[in-house]
Amino acid sequence: MATYALPELPYDYAALEPVISGEIVELHHDKHHAAYVKGANDTLEQLEEARAKDQWGSVNGLQKNLAFHLSGHILHSIYWQNMTGDGGGEPLEKDGTGELADAIAESFGSFARFRAQLSRAAATTQGSGWGVLAYEPVSGRLIVEQVYDHQGNVGQGSVPLLVFDAWEHAFYLQYRNQKVDFVEAMWRVVNWQDVAARHRAAKERAHTLLLAP
């Protein structure tokens, strides 16, 4: 079966400056994200060995490691696509259809209220984690989630659409301990076209799954 691979960045290291320095993007992608990819692949090999030998003493730790590294890989893969050097503004101006803007208004009351909630969720994530805008397929609404250490506080089945990395490696070299300032700056590089495309795809998949026997 295929192993996980580090995706190429859709832009140069310096493309997100001055919001995120090229040095941070390079280290974040080439070192931190790459480590999650390697961790996921290594854990899959260890699980394969455990199955072959019918030795399950370490299965709890391996399952936790797989969730940690695989979630780190997936969230970072979304993170890079969620940003662009000419991003920012509001989705109504950027997504081309207004569908995402309407969904945000319906789920949160207004874009301003949504922005405040996601900013607060990202900035107050305890320890290391993420602030996430997700599509919840049962209700068909958008929700904000806090992801702790790549594993907790998420609704099962929810689909991440927009992710704000709140781990220190995402901002510390540039923003020091001012996580709130980093989160506020992130809004200037949001790629609303990418978020809107993920929203449309999530709704289409949910419709198909709910109609399945």
C-alpha cells in the first residue's frame, strides 16, 4: 500500500511574508511537517510487524502515535493550501459564489462573530494545537473546533475546512510568545477560494454518504 508523502508547498517560502517569514515556512514544512509524515509511516510499519507476529502489547501506544502523526500530516497539508500571499478579506469577496459566506452567516450569525470565535479558539488552545473551522455533516452546519495535540476536542466525522496552527513552531521565531498577534495576522493570508472549495466538496460527500444504504 502507498505510504504518506510530504506535499510540495504551493508557493515559495517567502510568499506569505510579512505575515509568516520565509524562515518559519521553510522550517515548518521541511522539518516539522516532514517529521509527522515519517512518524506516520514508521508507525504503520510497526503496526504491520505487530500483526505479523501477533504481538499486541504496544498496540495502545502505536494507535495513539498513528493518530498523532497522521493528524499532524493531514492538518498541515490543509494548512499550506489554506494560505496565499494575496489572501485575506472576507469570503464573500474571494470565494466567487457567496455560498461559503452565506454558510458562515447562517452558522455563526455574521462573519465578524465567526472570526472572533475562531481567533479565540486558536489563541486559547491549551498547550499545542489548532483552531479549526469544520463542516459537521449530520446537521450540515459549520462549527469551530479546538484540536489538542492533533487528537482531541473534535466532532467525529467533521471535515476541516480552515485550520490555524497554534503550535509554537508555527510562529515563535517571528512572534515570540504573542500567539494572539499571530492568529490576528493569519486572517491576512487566508485563501478563501480554497476554503470554499473544501466546503463544497464536504457538502457533496456528506450528501452522498447520507443517501447511501
